[in-house]
Amino acid sequence: MEAIQGVLTEVLMRITLALIALIAAFVLSYIKKASDKLKVEIEVLENEDLEKLISRAFDRLAEVTKLTVNKIEQQSARTIREAVNEGKLSKDELEKLSKEAYEEILRVLEPEYKEFLQDMLGDIETYILNLIEEKLVSIKERDQVFEIQRFS
């Protein structure tokens, strides 16, 4: 009887250990799945934060460029118009104004946006100078519409 009791105890102990091992495997599997899911959710949040940062940086750059170009245009408009009418406006003078706008944009733009845009674009100077040109074209078109309306 003692032998049977010893064998039964041994069998129950092995079954208990097997159940504990099985439960531990399920718990570890659940923890791994939860960890993987958490990693994916963190990655999604980081991507959303990155998208927001990209959007804010480019929006801010566009806003600063527009304000700077408008400011310089307001300050220099009369001189520029007179020089154009007299045929005395050189390309160097226009490039000087663009460079002036570029330098002011860099002074006004927040450092974190400058660094981020530099990392994203590589050549931030060319991008900003192209934005300045785009804004100048829109101002020129606006002025032409105003002139047409004024003489109509």
C-alpha cells in the first residue's frame, strides 16, 4: 500500500509540475504578445508625433517665410518699383533681398525646427530660398491684379 501511495504521490507531483509548466508557458506567451502589442502601439504614437512635428515645422517655416517676405516687400516695395520702372534693378539686388529674407527666416525660426528641417531636407537653404521665390511670385501676382483693378 505504501508503494502505491508513493507512486501516486510521485504521479500527482509530476502532473502538478507539468500543469505549473503549462501555466507558465501560457503566461509567458501572453506577456510576449502583450509586449509586442505595446511596442506596436508605442511605434504608432512615435510616428504620429513625428508626423505632427513634420507638419508643425513646415507650417511654421511657411508662416515665417510669408511674414518675412511681406515685411521686406513692404519696406522695399517703393524702391523696387522705381528701380524696375527705371530699368535699374539688377539680379544681384534681388538676390541680396532674397538672402536678407533667408537670414531673417533663420533668425526667427525656432532652433528645434531648423535642426529638424535640416535633418529632413539636407539642404535647408535651397528649400527656404525656393519658398521665398514662391512667396515673391504670389506677391507679384497680387500686385498685378491690384494694378489691373485700379486701372479698370
